[in-house]
Amino acid sequence: MFLYGASGHAKVIIEILEKSGVPIDGIFDDNESIRLLLKYSVQKFQEEYAEKGKFIISIGNNDTRRKIALLLHTQFGIAIHPSSVISERTVIGEGSVVMGGVTVNADSKTGKHCIINTNSSVDHDCILEDFVHISPNVALCGDVQVGEGTHVGVGAVVIPGKKIGKWCTIGAGSVINMDIPSYAVVVGNPGRIIKYHNPLT
């Protein structure tokens, strides 16, 4: 497995792959001043590597991950921590990462290049679209939908059946008890919309 991105997020993915017995074939980053991450050398990406194995984009920022995914013409792998509990009746999309202590229950679907972070819970029939980041200790109750590129902050709770639009930011500790429109920034308990992001171009 190759990693694209040499940040703190990459450190966690490295340890997931190590614990899973998956060899790390190389790590790439556009910042040429980064030469070493943990015990692994870091180099600038070259197109020839795209055909040599699967990649995970090891960058936490959803929009950056999306941009790289669109440019990187290769196959993508999946990293799932062995301590996570993943239903056999769920789908995890390519390029996605599932951290330690996560639970994903039956008939949930996770899109491409998502992050389901440490100790978070994704209950039955949830749908996470591409490039979503579910932060540590988030609880998504049953039948929740999270739109493309949305970031759900640490410890947030989404009650059953609610829909969150695309490219939203849900603040840490928020409690979502209503549907959230795309591009909204939400904070508080109960969650309230404080502003909107500009749509992506």
C-alpha cells in the first residue's frame, strides 16, 4: 500500500496497516522538506508509482483529499483497524479509512475516500457519501445520511433519520435533531446553523 500525504493523519493509517499486516510500499508528500515519517522515508510523488500498487490519500482535509483523488489515476485501497467492529452487511468504499474502536452496523454504506475516526459509531442503514470525515467519538444513530465532503466534529450526535447535506461542518459536541442543508456550519445542542460555506468550484 502507498500513502499520499505525510501528516499526523498518515501516522494513524501507518499503524492501522502495520497492525493489519499490510506492507507500506511508500509514502509521498508534495512538501519536499518532509523526508521521514515515523520510520518510513517520504518522497515526492511521481506518476510511475500509480501503476505499482494501491493508494490511500492520508490527508484529513476533505477538499484536499477530493482534489488529489481526482488527479491521482490509480487504484485505491482500504485501511480498517483490526479493533473495529464492521458488519458483514455494510459497504466501505475505496480509499476509505476506519480507525480503532469504530463500530459500523448493518446495511450502512460508506462512500469513497471517507474517514471514520477513532471510537465513532455508525449505526444501521446510515449512508456516508464520498469524502466524508466522521471525527472521533461521533454517534450517528440509525438511518442517518451525511452528504459528500461533510465533516462531523468530535463527539457530535445525530439522531435517527436525519439528513445532513454536502460540504457541511458540524461542530464538536453538536446534537443534530433536524435536517441540515448543504454547506451549512452547525454548532451547539441543539444544533443551530451559524453560517454557510461557499459552494466548491
